[in-house]
Amino acid sequence: MHNLEKLIELCATKDPDFHSIQRLCAELTPYAVELRYDGDFWPDLATAEQAVEAARRIKDFVSRQLLLG
């Protein structure tokens, strides 16, 4: 599944804390599809760095939740 927001919705049915990263996932969803299929979708360096930071924050959150669960 490429839609990160949908994945968060599914996870939030089991753990509402997942709503806290919903905005971050919304920022990254275009990278899951557009970057793969749209040759004109190339972010500038600052935008790419923001996306990487969002991905790190999401990974850290999910890792913590898995350890708690």
C-alpha cells in the first residue's frame, strides 16, 4: 500500500496515538506514488531534507510503538 495516510488510519484503530503522525504521513504520501510515476516530480533539496526528517520521525514513532506493544 502506498497511501501512508490510509495506513495510519488503520493503525489508529488499534492505537489512537498514531493520529499524532498523520500530518507527517500526509507530507510523505506524494513521494510514495508521484516520485515513482511522475518524471516531473522532483523536490528541491530543502523539501527533500524535510521529507527525510519526516520519515525519520515516523520511523522513530513506529519503532517506539512496536516496543511498547
